[in-house]
Amino acid sequence: MISLQVQNRSFQLPQSLEIAARRNIFSSIIKTSDIPNPDYKIFQNHGSCSLFKESKKICQSNKIHDILYTLEWNLVDDLISHANTFLQIHAAALTFKKDAYLFVGDPGAGKTSLSILLSQKGFNILSDEVGLLDLNNLEVYAFPRNFIIKNHLFHLITMPENQEKFTIDSDTDEKERASFLPINYFNPENNLAEAKLKKIFFLQKLKDINFKINSLGQTGSFGRLLPQIFNIETFSQNRIINLIQTVSCFELMVSKPLLFDEEKANNLREEILR
């Protein structure tokens, strides 16, 4: 057995599963652990795997990707709970030089594809799913969960050779194929440093392969932000209002950014940075 950890959470698993775990679970920050009592344990017996959380079985399957997917989701929940001093926003978080940008949106709004495109234009990705914001200083921090690259994106990005493909639940409760890619696959320098928030963009779909950016007032921004905060009960509405009053907010209407030609992609980058 070998022990691994992601931040303050640890898990133990058979050594034969180590490579698969390192490839698919918080790959940019996972490391060998010396924590004596791991939070999770994976046991393998006659082709079947069982995942335990604090001695309670939470998953059993003969497919290792089912076990790793369940473990990954539990680690996500644990780390989000541990980060409760931050405002947790359903958003992609990116940086450019010393500034941070949040791209807020529902599942399927395009946070992942937009993040990948902008990483090709000089942006650094802190997360494509959870924006961690310190309201005291407006610093945005990394939540480096692996990207979940779903089937519709396979042909739009260069995938590593022999990349595993898993079957996962989709946003519509159906099954679909997906791969887990580490955030540093798109961040060659693996820079996860925090940066001060400059702008918030609220994502909306367009019918055409294009983009449009509109400025938003405080009322419209507040109404769009509130439902996208995971831990809203931790913060007073006055603190959220103060955030909206301090940071410029925009609506970003965008569709299929990975199909943008070079000119359109550069124009989007410049409009975001303006």
C-alpha cells in the first residue's frame, strides 16, 4: 500500500493503482503522504475495489475509474469545506500578470473551453470550476482540480497519448465519456499563485460562434452572482454588495470559443483585458 495526499487530505491505496491516481486526482499538487491515519482507503480484492472513508464503505466497483471518480469528488467536497473562509464561486479563475479574472457560469456555460482558449493567449488557470476569493483583500486563490474534458471537446484540443477515458455522469444525468487532465497540462509553468481580482464576467450562451461583452450594473451583477456562491450562508449580503461595488462586472456572451479563429481569439483576449 502507498499513501498520497492532496493538501490536508490523505488516502491509501494499492501501489498498482498509484499511477492512475496521480494522473486523475489533483495531479498538479498530489504528493506522497506520511500522514499516519489516512482519510480514505482503497482495497482491491479479486478484481473488485472498495473505497472507504473513515472506515465506512462509500463505493465498490470492479472498475477502477468508478473508485477514483468517487474519491475525487469526495476530495473536492472536503477541500471546499476546508476553504470556507473564502467566498466560493462557481467560476473559472484565471490570472494575467498580476490580475485575476472570474468567469461565472452554470454547468455547460463554457467555463472549461474558455479557460483552455485563454490559456493559449497568455492567461494562467487557477481553476475551471471553483473560484476562491478572499473578501478581505480580493485575492483569488487556486483550486487546482483536474479538468474534466468531456466527449464534445476531445477533437478540439490535443490530448495526451494513451489518455484514459472514463464514463461519468453528465450535467443532464446521462452517462458520457470524459478524461481528467491536470491543470498544469494547460499551465506549462504550473503557476498557481494568487492574484488580485480585477473583473468578474458572467457567462451566457450565444447562438453563433462569436462573443459579445456588455457592462453590468450593480443590481444585475448582484442577482447573477448570488446563486453561484456555494457558501453564501457564511457571508452577509453587505459583503457581497461591497464586492460588486468594488469590482467591475460584465456579461460575456460566448459560444464555442475553441472554434474561434486566431483573430477572434485575440480580440476576445483584448476585450477581457481592456
